[in-house]
Amino acid sequence: MTVAPETSPELAAVREFAAGDRVTGFYLVTKLETKPKKDGSLYLLMELQDSSGHLDAKMWEGFESIYNEAKAGDVVKVAATLDRYRDQPGLIISKIRLATEDEVPNRRAYFPHSALSAVDASLLLDETIDSISDAHLKHILEAVFGDEGFRTAFLESPGGKQWHHSTLGGLAEHTISLAKLADKLCEHYAELNRDLLITGTLLHDVGKVFELNADVNFDYTTDGRLLGHIVQGTLFVEKKISELPDIPAETRKQVLHLILSHQGSPEMGSPVKPLTLEGIVLHYLDDLDAKVNAFAQVKAKTPDGEDFSGFVKLMERFFYFKPLNGDSNRSDDE
């Protein structure tokens, strides 16, 4: 029988265990509640998280103490066995207690992190800003990302709650990716204003710093729900522009238009549709990068060997993962 180490094992690894295998480790609690059994008595249902994702966990009895002590955002140590229901892994907890501060010096270690480190993202951000030749656009970017408090938050923020780039640092990863894509596209379409488009990629999602938090799980702030990241980002950039001398009115309008229109339509959350060439391109690049990353996230959560994902509600389809050169001699009927 496989026994997991007494550290926080990757949930991805837990998914590879067989039913009945033992798991011992530390996890962040993102949800806990009681549910009725068929006989009317209660059991504890929890959602646990480490840096690789979420896993449901149940405790059938003896959970009253931890239910009264623990809350979402706490880290617990559990001893459990792996269970599989409808091919989905879950934990059946036999022992559980709150972790001590010494055992959990950094609670944010239990959140998923971008593969792009904050240090590398910061360097790439500066390189991109330095490449802007338009002095007015460069001054706007320097004012926004020169705000140290904002910059720190930007480099740590998730890019989404759960759909795409939903990791700590995911916002910076998504932003840098868009800037790189835009740079390549400007080599192909000479009519694009590179400086304006790159500025749009760097600023389009800055409102997510204020829209999302990562206190317990990735979720919306109060202002995020009431205003949304497009409005919040526009207000923030407009404030920075207003503090700069001599920014031309046309520059201000076109920069703010890129932020306001980047999701394409009112139905998708943008107050206006993109009306400039740079706005149109930014919208499609943003949509492309988001979908590629979301596809990768769904694939990572799909068991190895499965050709199809589960049904993806936001895309209203299944994703197909079989490689072109995989099992090429087999027919679909075999």
C-alpha cells in the first residue's frame, strides 16, 4: 500500500493513487460544511487545496471538534484514505487537526503558482516598457507600474478566478504573454501601432489587481463584484494619466478605449466594442491567450490516457487531447 509522505503531497499525485491508498499531509481548507446522510445524521464535507489544485474530502464521524474550530483559510493536517466515486478522487478522513504556525510558515504556498516567477515577470515587464518609443505612452506605463504597491500586487495577482491563468502570478504571466504575441503580430501587420498595442496589452487587465483576492481562495472582492475589473482598471489608469503633465487628449482616449473594449462587447463585459485596429487585435489576442491557457488547465486536470475532458461549461464542449501521432495505426473502432 502506498503511503504519502508527511508533507503536503501534490494533489495531482494523489489523483494517481489507487482507491484505498493512505494519504497524510497538510492542506488549506477552502470550504467546510455538514451534509445529511441517508439516515439523517450528519457528515463533514470539506474542500482541500494545495499548490496543484482542489480535492473533496469527507469525514463520517468524530468531526465535531474540527468543524467548530476550523474555518476556510486555515491549514489542517489530515490522515485519510483515497476514495474514487464516479472516477473522481476524494479523501475519506480518519484524523484531522489544525496545523500550527510552525508547521505552516507560509499559507500562500498552498495556492497554485504561475511557472513564471515574480522576479522574471518583473524583468520582462521592464524590458517591454523600455521598448516603447512613444514618450507619452511610456510615461503612462511608468506611472502605473512605478507605483510600488500596485506593482507588487500586480506580480502576485491571479489572472482569473478559475477559468484562465488562475494562479498566483497568473495576471503577470497573461500580460507578458499578450505583449509577446502583440510584438510578433506587429512584425506581420505593419499598419498596427506597436507602441499603442503593447501599451494596451500591459494595461488591459490591471483592474484585476482590485477585482480579485487570494485570502482563502481566488474570489471577487466587494468592489470587484460591484464594479468589475474593466471599470476599476480604467479608473486607476485615468487617475495616473491625470497626474501626468501634457498627455495628449487623443493618447488618453485611445489608451482608455483599449481597456474599456478589450472583452469585445457589452455581452462579454466591455462597455464599448473595439473601434480601433489596435483594440480589435487586443481583443482577439486576449481571447486567444485565455483559451489556450484554459485548455491547458483542463488538460492538466484530466486523467492521463483520457482522450476527452469532462464537459467544459464555459466553452459548451468537450476538449480532445489525443496527440496526432498517438496510436496512429489503430482505428477508432478498436
